[in-house]
Amino acid sequence: MSFCARLLLSALVFAGIAPVLFAAEASGRDRPNIVMIMADDLGWMDLGIQGNPLLDTPNLDGLAKQGMRFTDAYAAAPVCTPTRAAMMTGKSPARLTITNHAPGNGPGFAAEGRNIAEAKNLTYLPLSEITVAERLKDAGYATGFIGKWHLSDRKGAGDKGPLEPQLRPEHQGFDLNVGGCNMGGPPGFFDPYKIPGIPPRRIGEYLPERLADECISFVRTNRKRPFFLCWWDYSVHYPIQAPEALIEKYRKRPGVKDPAYAAMIEGMDSAIGRLLTELDTLGLSGNTVVLFTSDNGSLFDNKPLRANKGFLYEGGIRIPWIVRWPGVVSPASTCPVPVITTDTCPTLLEIAGLNPGAAQPSDGESIVPLLKQSGALARNELYFHYPNYAFHKRNRLGGAVREGRFKLIRHYDDDSLELYDLTEDIGEARNLAQKESFTAAALNAKLNAWLKASGAEMPVRQPVER
Ligand SMILES: [Ca+2]
């Protein structure tokens, strides 16, 4: 679109008569490409730009310097599968009843001494759900999925319905699927070839690099039409593996406690950098929205945040979130408004010129007004529901709500409350539930209303066997 046309469009937007024009524009050639990259288990402090001085992540730091970084971004859940389902659909894990990593521990599971059995949950995304990929594909986008899917595990789901391969990305709106299956953890970074769609190429190939190659191939093939590339990386999920030379570099760096983990983060960053460079080379960066985030907190140390993956404390759910959208998003900007994975689906639909709410109810909200710095969001609260036991964790089942500076956590085993003022206490060390009992009660009432409206499956209390 020419400068004059943009000027005219701006005037029309101001006059309130632009939606028809936007629809016309959306069908034209200049609809932006969309690249959505999600890391696995990458914590809030796991990038240089997030304030970690021990890590070299120049590519993602650079992406943030060219775009907007959300300081208070949240995963929809403290574990993989529900966050992924929320990203695909714009629905909350509570509404989807997809609340735990697949296959999970099973509905009857109660850890020793616990008085509460976890809630029933679905371990796969049903085909009846309308995904962001299906919407974009219908609108003419080429759609590619590369990496970890983890939305097709049918263990314990009985004999009825589609089988696991029929729940993979190619049946949820993606033209291309490289690797997407039920697998949660990768089978080994240097021997990744048990993943469907990634046949052996050479011994010693590093999986993040291979996935970058697949992404590059997809954008080359589709450079002449709008494309939606969804790269859900296996990094930096356990097992922690990285090229030896990179590990050695971090062994020599004072202050680094886990050289392999640091090296794995840089390995991920380098691979992503190759895709970003390819977008530059192809002349596509100017018309491509790149969104980078993570699916839950780190398995390891998230300091200054409390706890880690599997917990509703900030360490389990607060994540990096960067959006680059040249010509729209101000470079090197930050946004403190809380956003959540569930927002990505309506956001990407709006970016593509589609009506986010046309197909099914959305729990997320488009963050385009924040990206354009043109307005606020309609909602004031973010909600979380984690009624399940995480693998290898001693988490208590609970729900949470973030509103403004406050965050409330309710434990489902005894209905006790924890209230934190995140502006003064990001480490969630001082429980204000007694001191600020009015605020705690108000947020708890909102959480209850939201759980009810979402049709959330609740865990069941039971006698403790001794
Ligand atoms: Ca994860």
C-alpha cells in the first residue's frame, strides 16, 4: 500500500468507516506472514534481554530490540499440553478440560498423603476444536507446523474416536507437519529420528538446527504467498543437551551453574537466528509478524521468581513474550499489561484481518491494541486452573487469578488462599491474604465465578489413607 493510501486509510479509521476497507485489504497481497515460535520450558529469566547477564541470546535479544517485549506475560498453564491447546484455540485450559501435560498421571492419581484426587482431563485436542491454523488456512495462508505438538495423546481415552496419528497437526489445519505427534519429551537431541517426519539425515545432527532447516525450507517454498509458520521447538526441555563446544564455553564462564542448560538456550537462539536471517535474505522480514514465547516456566531456577514448571507461582507460569511487527510495533518497546497464551489465537486472527470471534467463543483477547499502542484490553483479570499433579512435582492443586498488582492463589485441597502484591514482591514471599482479606475474598469470588462459567472440572477431596 502506498503512503497516500495509508494516510487515507488512517483518516477513514479515524472516521470510523474503515472495517470494509480492512476486509478488502486483508484479501490483498500485503497480508502479513506470521511466524509463531514457542520454546519448551524456557523460563522468564532464560534470555539475555530478560535480564540474565550469563546467557548469550543475541538473536532473540535482537528480535526484542526490533519489537515489543511483554514483561508480564503468562503461559495458560504451568505445563505443556494445556498451554499448547490454548494457543491453538484461544480457549482456556479450564474450558477445554485440557489441564495437564499428556499423558499425565491419570484421574485417580493422588500422591501419598494427599487428600485430593486430581480432576478428569483430556490428553489431546479434539478435531472438533477450530484451530488458528484452520482459520488461517481457510483464509488462504500456507500453514506449516514444525516441532513438538504434544496434543494427540490418547492414552486412557478408550477405543472410540480418532487414533493418535489422526490428531496430529495435519488434521488440525496444517498443510505441512514435521515432527508433530503425541511425544512430550524429545527422544534425544543427537538421535532425534524416532520423531515422525524427521528421518535421519546425518549422525550428530542437532535437533534445533534441523528444525531451523525445516522452517527455512517452508518459508522458501511459500515466500510468494501469505504463510503461517508454527515452530514449537523441543528446546529447552529435558534431556538437557547441547553441542560440546558451547557447553565448554559456559563451563568457563564464571557464575554459570548449569553450563549444559545455558548452552542449550544459546543453541536454541542460534537456530532461531538462522530462520530470522533467512526472512531477511528473502526480503520477507518487513511483512512478517514474529511472535516468540514459551509454554511454561523453567524446570530449573527461575529466580527472582518463586518455584518452577508445574506450580502456579510466577516461576511456573511467567514467560518471555516478544512480538516483532515492522511498521506497526515500536522498536525496543515494552508493555507491562498482563497477557496470556490464550490471547495468541485472536491476536493472530486479527493480524490476518479475520474476525477473532467468528468461529467459536474465545477466552483470549486480541492484544493488537497493545501492539499498536492504540488502546487497552477489555479484561482486567487473567485466570489459571491447574487441578492436576505434575510429573515429579509436589505441587498442590489450585487456581489463580492475576488482577493489576495482585495475584491470588487458591489451594483446592483446603481452600486456603495466598495473596501477593507482585509490584513489591515478585518472589511471592509475603502472603497478604490475612492483611488484605477484602482483596483476597474479592479475587477468590471472581475465580469461583470464572471456574463455574468455564465449566472447569474440579478435583475431588477424599479421605487420606494412613
Ligand atoms: Ca513445556
